[in-house]
Amino acid sequence: MADVKCSMCSASNPAEAEVCQQCGARLKPLTAPLDSIHPGETPTKISTSDLENTLPSWLRDVRQAAEESPAALPAATPEFLAAPVAPTPNTPLDFLSGLSAAKDDSDEPVPDWLAGLRDSLPTEEVSQSQNPVQDLLTSLTPPAPIEPQPVEPPAEEEPTWDFHDSATAETPDWLAALKAQENTPAAPKIEEKAEMSATSGDFPDWLSQLSSQTSPAATLPESAPNTSSSATGDLPDWITSLRDDSAAPVAQPASAEATAPQGDLPDWMASLRDDSAAPVAQPAPAKVTAPQGDLPDWMASLRDDSAAPVEQPAPAEATAPQGDLPDWLANISPNVEQSPSVEKPAKAFDTGAFAESALPGEAEPNWLSGITSSAPQPAAPEAEPASALPGWLDAFFVPGAEKPSEAVNQAAVEMPPVAETLPAETSAAPTGAASDAIFSMDMPDWLAGFTPSDLDMPAPKAEMASTASTETPEITPVNLPSWVQAMRPMEAVIADAEDVENEQMVEKSGPLAGLRAVLPMIVGGMTMRKPKTYSIKLNMDDAQQAQVALLEKLLATETKAQDLPAREKNRAERPLRWVIALILLLVTVIPLLMGSRWLDVPQLAGADLQAFTETLGKIEPNAPVLVVFDYQPALAGELEPIAASAVRELMLKQARLVFVSTTPTGALMSERLMARLDPQQTYTSSAQLGYLPGGAAGIQVFASAPTRIERDGLNGAVLESPTLAGVTTLNDFAAALILTDSPDEGRLWVEQAAPELRGKPLLMVLSAQAEPLLRPYFDSGQVQGLMVGLNSGAVFEQQVSPDGPVRQVWDAFGLGLIAMEALIFIGGIWGLVSAWLSARAAQKQEEA
Amino acid sequence: MNRIASAGFAVLAIATGILILLGYFINVPAVADFRLILLEWAVILAGVAALVGVGNLFSVHLQRVRQRVKGSTYSLLLLVSLLISLFLGVTPGLEAAQHIMLNAIMIPIEISLMALLAVSLTYAGIRLLRHRPTPIAILFIVTVLLVLLGTGAWPLIGQLSVFSDLRAIVAQVLAAGGARGILIGVALGTLTTGLRVLLGADRPYGGK
């Protein structure tokens, strides 16, 4: 089996081990896990003595020592347990009985503020100090005078604690010892408490004992401090301090109190000590004014509630289980004291009372209500201790309160009867079945019936508030540590806390009946709230803003064109340009003027030119030929001579020339050429179709129906010309001759018109600049022949008609090319040398 | 409403494109006639567009003349020339004047610009190696010299076959290869654009 890990020291132990081998802590609980009570089930009463097993080990040891022999107490048990305990029936829970003992033998340092508290107490009050727990639990007793009644032990079939009867068999011995310790000299008080407990018949047994026990500390033997000092070695400090407080003899001087151990005492425990120092004779001692900075809320309510029963004798040993009590337990005391047992004899702890307590709609928490509902606080002894309280607690003190006795008396006078102050709905307790069903869920049985029975008193609370508002506070707020400020309730720091609480709803039905703010209040579905607006403005510091500005600058420079460096002006540039222009002009003009034939005309024709020549030669005479003039006037010097040779060849064949152009100046260029070839205009087999707009679409339309556009156009009369006789489609032309200087125009004709030729030849006369882009069409067979530039024109001209227009410009063209070659070559060499010299000079300059 | 109109435009454009495309592959007289009508509309629209362009040019330069901005003198000259050309062009019986304008103004000016281009290119070739003596610049200059040497003829020597062959290689192989790549790219681009228009992905006529 797997080992069991100790929850205390994390040591591994065998599975069958009962206690830890390392630290001795119990590994297996002595009691079986409590079964949870499901809704609708009535809680079964179980003897609460079973819960003793859950007590801490040191408490069990104490109890065990108390049970063994009272004689051994001085040696083996703490002195507060060994102290003579009167058979007080009001002994509270046994594990808290140690709080009633007192000790003063600790030399641990005491905080200044705590020491100040003690010093501030009057000697007289210190001498009368009682066990604070006694005072606390005194409040649990009904305030009304109760006639003595014989104590009747509870029925044996009920496994409850009965501390009234010391002879009861179920009462353990140690508890009896505690009772003896709590024995007070006021015998009548014991009887009164016994009577009180008898009236609260429905109380849990142990709680009944709480309400009935009394143990005036004044009756404690003087030997108690001595015994406690000898037995405190095994107890925690805070317990010993409690013992010191609770068991402090009344007759001891205040100096003895000053030596009490206070070093590690928690604040709230320190408050208990101060409470215990309050005079017993005064019904409302300086409990509220004690340092309460760390006091749990429930404890505060207990203390305040205990101060409310003014005229009741302060019972001793009211060491209620303060450490683990919930808030609602704090309401026990006002319930007990404000609801006499005669009015609610049967269900003093009715479970429905919890629901009732929440109904009045109080805006304060339970602990706060417990404080405010208590009587006015004495001012003199609490002024100085209150200075150490946090600010939020200062509000609970009545500024300038009266003396304790007077305040208590006033509170007693102003305290309305419970029946009068209770709201009508609270007085009417719910049915027992319903209330049991409410609190029957997952709650131990001993806690199931341990619910507040009555409500807080709103009327006294209002009176307290009015008193606090009218009187000047004498408590000076002090600066609290941060961790204490962090512990302040939110109601003290949030302005609208009260409003928030007002919005909280009290459940009136169902298992949560009587509880406040358990479920979120939703009125009419989802509460519509305006969404919180968040600022979209970025919070950037200077560094971030600088980075953003830098980024924006970088992005701006990315899209901005860089300025080119200013080119240095060379004085030789302009003369050089003039020199170049002059040279070119001379080498081109002089041959033209002279009509020279210095340069030989090339004789070799390329494949493209050969195909062109052959195709053109195959055109039959008097065949319609489409001639497209798509070159600009700027390139007329190159294209016109070579086009003239080709057109002239067609004219020699008496071909019917049909001119068309996709450029606005094409028609003029065709007329110019024809005027150049036929100055007398004797050639009549030509037709001018003019400008063909639309780009590719126009070419497509013309290729589909060459005469369609002209039919609908202004030049429709040309259709009647004999040149276009028999021409309806593009296929009707014997050939198509494209004269262009633009690769795009030539491409459009090839792509749009060539398919419509349907086998008829497509010839092209091109400028040299258009050759690279149109030669692929010749290579692919879409164009049947090419004549490119003056070079091919010269060759073609030599073949058909020597000494034509190409030959006239051939020398000028050749010499101009030679001049350009020479200039570029010489200028290039000169530029390279200059660059090299410049770089060398710069290098030398750098080296120098 | 706009969406309906946009969809209608798309349907009309796609149908028109498909009909025009079918005319290339299907020899159906009805389709061919309809296709031809649409193409004529396109030609007319292109002519009107050219006229609109001329009108826009006129208005812009007229505005410049009215505002007397810098260079408005040239704008005035353009307007006068345009009006004169228009008058000569549309007026019957003035064809000789048109030829005079062409032969005396247009052709000499444009040819002169081409001559200036020759001078400028020569000067740039001279200055190129001085300002940017890089291998690419050197290669460019060498190529230019080879083409020029292969194009023209030398006095007393004639045309050098070596340079002619080199020029043929440069012009008909290297340059033609690059040009063919350009043409293939243009064809693919045209095909893609046509398909996108036919599929409605591109709507140059409006819409998305």
C-alpha cells in the first residue's frame, strides 16, 4: 500500500500508522467523516462530545490532565486548569475554558501601545478586572431578571452537554474542574444563571451552559497566578496570556497586570486582556474601547453585546469559542439578552431566526450591527486605547461618550423592549420545518441549531448613530500600518458601500431565505449599464514618442525620392555638343549636296529580304494590293525611301493600290509618297481609304469587311472606284504591304488582319527600330517578307531599280554612321582615360 | 439598385466579349454580323474618344491662355495651329494646303527632332564612359559600335561582312530573342486580361 504523508511535516509513514513517526501528528482522524445533510432532511442530533476528538492535541491534553486528578494539576496541567474551579454551570466549551485562566509570569516584551492600554486603565478598574470571556458570555444571558429556578438536568436520552448539573454522568471531570474554576463567590448569581439556562430549554446543551454559567473572577483564589506561572511552559503564549487575563485576581494591583506577557499576543487577544481588566462592577466596561484593530468582527460583536446588558452582573468565564465562531454567532448575545426566554421559550435558537435576523434590511454587517447596537461606551478608559484603532473603527465609537456607568444606564433606559423594537415580520418566526429545511444542508448538527434567534435592534443603533454625530470625538486617529489598512472593510473606504448594500436583496423564499446578497440582484433580466468608456489615447513617455517620430520620419523618407546630387557643370559640354552636331551635319549634308557615291551599296540580301522580293514579284499585275501607311513623319527619312522602292515596284506592275492608315498622318504620308513617285499623278489605280480609327477593333472591322466602313463614311464614293472593284473582303487583296515604324502597329496588323488574308501574302517594310519585335512574326511564317531599314532598302533597290531614293541618301547615311561611331569610340576612350585619371588623382590626394 | 445595374453591366460586357470571341472560331453569318456591328460601335466610340481628346486638349490650353500662366504662349500657338489644321482638314478643296503644312512644317520639324536625337545619343555615348565607366556601360557602347559598323558601309571598303554578321546576330538573335519573350508576355497578359473581363473578375466598364 502507498505510504501516508503527514499533513504536518510531510513525512512518509506506513499506511497503517496512526500517528506520524516523525512529528507524532495524528494521521487518521478519530472520528468518521460527518455525513452531510441533504436538503429536506431533518438534522439528527448527535452528541457534541464526539467533536472533542477534533480538538487540538494540546487542548485534549489539558482536558485529559484535568480529568485524571485534580491533585496533579499543579504539576501536569496548566495552572489555569489547576486552579480551583467552582462548579459553575455556565462553563462554556471546554476548549475555551483555558481562556479563563490568568497568568502574569511572562517576561516577553509588550508592545508599547498595549502597555499603554494597560497603564491607562485605572487601578481600580484593573483590580476589578474580570475574565473578558466572562463578560462576553455574560451578554449571552438574558438581561431580564430571572427568578431562581431549580436546575433540572436534561433528559438522559439527549446526548447533550449539561453543565448545570455537575453530577451528570456525561459531564467529564475536566469540565467539572473548569466549572469549579469558574466558581464565583456570588452564589445567587449562579442560581440566576441556572434559572436562565432552564428557561432556554431549546438551546443546545452546551450553549445553554453558556447562557447560564457565571464565574466572577473576584472569587478566584489568589494562588491561581502562582500555579499558572508554573505550568505555562507547555502552552502557547497567547493561551497563557489569556489565562493571565482571565485568571487575574481582582485584588491584584495594576502593577501585576503590567507584567503580563504581551510579546506575541495577537491584537485581538490583547483586547481580551484589556477587556478582562475592566471593572466587574461596571456592567459595560471598556471593552469596546479596547484595541480592536485586529479584532475579528464576531469578537467585537460579542464584546459589544456583552456590554449591552448593563445591569446584569458580569459573569465570569465567558470564554466562548471565539476563534472559529462565524459572524452570525456574534448575534447570539443580543438575541439572548434582548429576547427574554419568556417570550420565546420554545425556540430560542430557532433556525428560522437566522432568516428573521436578515429581514430588517440592515445596511451594516453583523459585526457592525453588534457594535452599534450596544450601549454607549465609556469614554475615559477607552480614549487612549482607541487611539491605536484604525479609522474605520473609530466610527464605531461614540465620541465623547459618557462614563461607562452612565452610558450603560442610559443605554438601558433607552433600550426599547425587544418585543417593541422587533419588526413584526421578525417576531413571527417561520415554521420549524421550513427553517430546518433551510439550514439542513451540509451543516453539522451541532451547528444546525446554533443560529441566531433574534434580530439586531435597529432603534438603539439609530440612537447610537445620532449620539455619535452630535458628540465630539475624543479619539485621535493614528496612522495605521499598511497591512492594517488593507484589512479595513470595504464599507469604510468605499463611499457608496451603503448604496451597494441597499441594493442587496434579502432572499425571502427557498433554501436561501433570509440571506442577504447571496445571489446577484437582477431586476428585469440583465441590468443594463452603460459600458465603461476607455480612453484610446496612448500613454507614451518621451522616449516612446521620440521613437514614433523616428519611425514616421523613416517611413516618410522611404516614399520620398532622393535628390540627385547636383551635377557639376562642365564648361566643355556645350561646345562638345556643338562640335558633335556640326560634324554630323557636315558628314550628312555634304554627301547629299554633292550627290556622292563614295560608299558601296551592299549586295547581299538576307532571308527576309529575299522572301520579300520574291513575294512582291509574285503579285500579279493589276491586282489589288493593300498598302498600309503607319509610320510617323519623323521617320519619313528612313521609311520613305525604302517604301518608295517597294511601291514603285507595285506601280510598275500596275497594281491597284489601296491606301489605308491607322495613324492620323498616314493618309498624308501616302499622298506625299505618291506625289513623290508620280509627280504628274498619272497613276490612277490607287484609292485612299484614309484614317482607320479604333486601333485593333478598327483593324478587325477593316479586315472583316474592308469596304463596310467606307460605305457608311464620308468617303463612301471611293467604293465606286475601279481600284476596289471586286474587293469585299481582305482576302480579295493580292497582298498586304505594311509600312510601319511601330512594333505595336505592325503587331496589330499581323494579329488582326493576317487571319483574314487567308493565305494571301503579308509583307512588311519596317524601320530598323521595329525589327526586333516584328521579326519573330516572319520567323513564325505569319509575315511572308520583311524589308528593314535603309540597309535592306538599298539592297532591294539595287535589285529592282538601281540609283533609287535609297542610293541617294546612302552616302550621307553611311558617313553619318561612321562619324557617330568615331565620336562614340573616341569619346568613350577619352572618357575612360579621364575617369582613370580622376580616380588616380583622387587616390593620390587621399594618400597625400 | 447600383448592384443590379452593376450586374447588368457585367452580363452585357461578358456576353459581348463572348460573342466577339466566338466570331474568331465560328463561321456563322449571324454571329459575324453581330460581331461586326459591335466592332463598328467600338470604332465609332474610339473616333469620338479621339475627338473628345482633342476637345479636352483645346480646353486645357485655352484655360492656360486665359490664366496667363507660364508657357501660355506655347498654348496659344497650339490652339492656333489646331484650329488652322482643323479648318484646312474639314474644308473641301484645301488639300494642297494640307500637304504644304505636312511637307513644310510637320515632317521637317519631326525629322529635325530625330536629328537632334542622333546628336544627343552620340553625345551621351561619349559621356557615358566618363561618368559611369562600368562594365555594363562598356558592353553597351561596344554593342552600339558593332551594330553601327554592321549597318553602314565603309568608304572604299564597303560593308564588312564580319560586322554585318555580328549585327545580324545582335539584331536577329539576341534582340529578337528578347523581343519574342516580350511578345509572349504581352500575349499572356492579353489573354489573362481578356479572360478576367469575360469572367467578370475585372470590370473596366464600372462596378467592382
